[in-house]
Amino acid sequence: QVQLVESGGGLVQAGGSLRLSCAASGRTFSNYAMGWFRQAPGKEREFVSAINWRGRSTYYVDSVKGRFTISRDNAKNTVWLQMNSLEPEDTAVYYCAAGPDSYRSSWYRDQRSYDYWGQGTQVTVSS
């Protein structure tokens, strides 16, 4: 089992920044690829970003490329999502997830690839 706890969400004005954290406990964190997903009101949960176990490969949905950065520190059992130039369209509950690593980029974008999920943290961007 892996327990994931997100933090860092909040209310921010458009153009602002937030840094989400996801702290992991339980099984060896470094064994897992990590992903961030989000769900806006009335919409399905969607992929945002992911990082492989070493932190050498990262993936982003097109809408956040150049604005969001994912990173991890295996010694701290933590993954972060730095979100800059936030837009009202980024408003959602953000979830982190852990799953087996893969060499296929498409794997990281599929939420079915992930075995463990956090409870989510709310991000609200006002216009």
C-alpha cells in the first residue's frame, strides 16, 4: 500500500502561482511513477502531468505545457507540481497518483495505470 497526501491548493488570482505537494508513505516511493490529475466541476478527471521513477522523464497535457513543472525527490518521498501563470480554466480538484513505471508515454496519461490515489486538493483560480 502507498498512502498519498496532497497539499498546497488554495485560491489564487489569474496569473498567479501555486505549488502542490504530494507526500507518500508506505511502500518504497522510488519504485513508482507519479502522476497528477485534475477534475473540474461537471467534468471527468483528466491527466495533467507525470514523472517516471527516476525523475528523468516528464509528461504534460498540452494545456499546461510551459506553465506547470513536475518534479520529485525520492529521498523525501515527495512529488511537486509547480503551477505558474494560472488560468481560471485550471480550477479543479487536483489528485496525485502512484503506479508502476513504464517506458510507454501513453501509459502515464491513462488514469487506469495508477494504483494509488490521494484525496485531492482544491485549486481555485479567480479571473
